[in-house]
Amino acid sequence: MLALIWIVTLIGLAVWSLAAWGLHSLLSVDPQWLDDVDTLIRNVPWAEAVERWFPGWREMLGVATDLAQLVLGWVGNNAPLVAWIVWGIGALALLGVGVVLTLIVCLLRDKPAVTHQIA
């Protein structure tokens, strides 16, 4: 059981490390790609139908893309720091869960009965 707990923990740590690498790669992308979203917003099919249900949706999306571009620009400059912090917090959480599960298994495990033989 202990081997299973630590195998799953190490696999989780490997997947978490891969996700942190992906986060760093994603945050390092130039935020100028969001300029293409404005073109997509102008060319949305059935825009009039969407406008009836959500008035001002184009303006909201425009503001949201500008805000996203600003945030991604700031975070992109600090991508290594952000990725390391996120990875560290997740890695500590995974290892903590592994330790807690190990303690639970050790505490709940049946102890062998000690028999005393009198000679």
C-alpha cells in the first residue's frame, strides 16, 4: 500500500511538473496575439442575434481582451517566478498528501501480536 501511495505521488509530481512547464511556456508567449481577437470579434456570425441577447457584448469583449493583454504582458515578464511559485506550492501539497496517507496507513496497520514464551 505504501508503494502504491508513493508511486501515485511521484506520478502526480511528474504531471504537476509538466503542467508547470506548460504554464511557463504559455505565460512566455507574446501577448500581441490578442490583437487578432478583435478581428474575430468583428466577424462573429449571427452577431445581431447575440447583440439582442447580450447588448454591448462586443465592447465587453474588447475591454476584456485589452485587460487580458495587459495582465499577460505583466505576468509574461515574471513567468519564471510565477511558474516556480505555482510549482512549489503544488509540489509541497502533493508531497504533504503522500506523507499524510503514509502516516494513516502506518497508524491503521495491524501490529503483529507479540507472544512471550516462558522458558
